[in-house]
Amino acid sequence: MLGTFVVGLAVGAASRALHPAGRVPSLAMALLLGGVGALGGFYLGRAFGVFTDGKMMGWVASILCAALLAGVGGIVGRVRAGR
């Protein structure tokens, strides 16, 4: 669980650095969205039986969900800021 959260933090930081509109979400928000997205993707995949513990698909789902949530957070932050 801790490893999944750390990967989510890294994905959140990368999404903030690579955001096309600049650094829209704050660093804390990007890290939080990445970590929560990674944990959510991992546990939702397990709950729906997509993969079991120890499978590579768990890491893939964690990374994809973290990137998706951090990206959506950046878009919402940009819209709320009026840019």
C-alpha cells in the first residue's frame, strides 16, 4: 500500500511538471491527487476482480488512475482559476 502511494506521489509530481498550461495545480494538490488516484485505482481494480495482489496490472492501474486524476485536477484547477 505504501509503495502504491509513493508511485502515485511521483506521478502527481510529474503531471504537475508536464502540465501544458504551466504549473496549474499546487504541488501539494498534485501530490495528493496522484496518491489518492493510485490507491483508488489499485483498490477498485482489486474490488472488481480485474487483478489480484502481486500482478503487474495492479501497478499499471495505479499509474493510469493517478495520471488521470492528477490530469483532471489540473484541468479543473485551470477552469476554476479562469484561465
